[in-house]
Amino acid sequence: MITDAGVMPLQRDVDGVPVHPVPPAPQVAPPDRAIAILALAQRTADDHVAEARVHAERIVAEARSYADGIRVEADRLLSDARAEAEHIVSAGGAYAEQLRVQAQQRYEDAVGGLSIQREALQRQVENLAAFDHDYRHRITLFLQSQLRALWAEHPQSADVPDTALPGPGGPVDPTGLG
């Protein structure tokens, strides 16, 4: 558009797309003028399409760049999460192994403690059995010596059984019938 002064107005951007004013049509004959207007309109349309294409390509490039940034960040977060999960699993496995070793140690201590107690009780039983045997032997010797001394002092007593001495469970039946 041409103003009264014959000067073209300034360009204005519409949504980032520059708008070019239409230059004044040359003064030509009517058929040529229509062709010139059509050519100018085609050129203006081509310019707008080219500018729109450039603008669209820039928007697509920015979107791809943004998507790539998001993808990189997502990959980093996923990698961090996997590393953390592996660390947790590893630490859990180590802790489980530590608990297993502690449980095994407690079991062995308990069984070992019982084994030691059993051995101590067995030694005590053996010592008591030895003491019993020794005690019975000494009592038998003592009683035999007392009987000999009594027999030596009173040889005329004939009611003492001859070789039968009372056993540890009570008097022995001289008839042997039980």
C-alpha cells in the first residue's frame, strides 16, 4: 500500500513472521497489470510460505532439541535409579550374608556350648562312678578288716557266715535262694 506521500509503510511482525508491504504496482496496460499483480501476489505468497517454512523448521528444531534434552535427563535419571537399585540390592545381600553368618555362629555356639556341657557331665558321671567303685572297695576292705579283728578277738563265735558279706543292696541270703 502506498500512502499519499508515495512511501511504503513500515513492516510489522505477526507471530514472529515478518509482513512485507506490497510494492506499488507499476502502471501498465490492464492485461499486463493483472499479470503483474498476479506475479506480485505469487511472489508475496511464496515469500510468506518460505518464511513460514523457516519458522516451522526452527520450531521443530527447538522442539527436537528440547525433546533430546528431556531424553538425556530421563536417561540420566534412569541410570541413577538403576545404580541406586544395584547399590541397595548389593547392600541388602551383604546384610543378609552378615545375618546368616551371625545366625550360624550363634547356632555353633549353642551346639558347642551344649557339647561342652555334655562332656563335662559325662566326666562328672565317670568321676562319680570311679568314686562309687573306690568307695565300695574301701568299705568292703574296712568291713573285712573289722570282721577279721572281731574274729581274732572272739574266735568262738560260729554264727558269722563264712564268706558271705552284705552287698551294697542289703544282706545276702545265705541259702542262695534269693
